[in-house]
Amino acid sequence: MISSLHEWLADPAIGNNPILRLIAGIIFMHEQDYNEALKHTNVGGTMDLSDYAEKQLRTMQQIDEDHTLTQLANAWLNLAVDAKDPETLANLVVCSLHLGKSSSRYLNQLKLSHPDHMLIKRSSAAEESFDRAVQTIA
């Protein structure tokens, strides 16, 4: 599959197709070949990546708005745009914990950007209660 993808990307007739390049980038990222992914998805201009992503998403939506890949790209874009939203970060913390993955990245980002968020307050209160309990036992 990768060899066919390289052939398509090298073909001057279809190699510059933005959808092909986007899909190639996703495949190369899945294969953990980040240099190839960047090589085929790098826009090379001064356009903000989120603007570029929105432009590509609009193109995908014009082709097939209901396609699974279009819906997935839309979700990824919304997540990237909302990455500083406190509720999004809190949800990412909960989802990560539910999946058994580390949530420290999202929790730290939430602590830094929104220290008064309810999740941070409750987490801090639980840490303080735990520390007091440890002190009484020690």
C-alpha cells in the first residue's frame, strides 16, 4: 500500500491533489513516518495551519459532507480549535482516564489556563485531603 501511495504522490497528474496529500499524511503518521507525513502535508506558505485545515475541510465537505473521513476531519479540527476551551480540556481529562491513558497533559494545560475550573478545584482539594491523611499516618 505504501509503495502505491508513493507512486501516486510522484505522479504529476495527481500528486498535487490536496485530498491525496492529506490522506497520505494521515497514513504516514499512522505508520509513524513523520518526515514523510510532513513532507506531503506541509503547505509551505504563511497560512496558519488551522486556516489551512479549515480550507481543506471545506473542500472535503464540498465533495462529500457525509463521508466518514470528512466527519472525522471535522471532529479533529473542532478539537484542535477548542483545545484551549476549559470544558474541552476537562472532557479530555475524563476521556483519557476512562481509556486508561495519561491525562496529565490536559490536566496541566487546564491548571495553567483555567486554575478556577471546578475540575481543578476538586482535584486540588482531593490532593490536599490525601496529603493530610498521609501526615496523620506518618
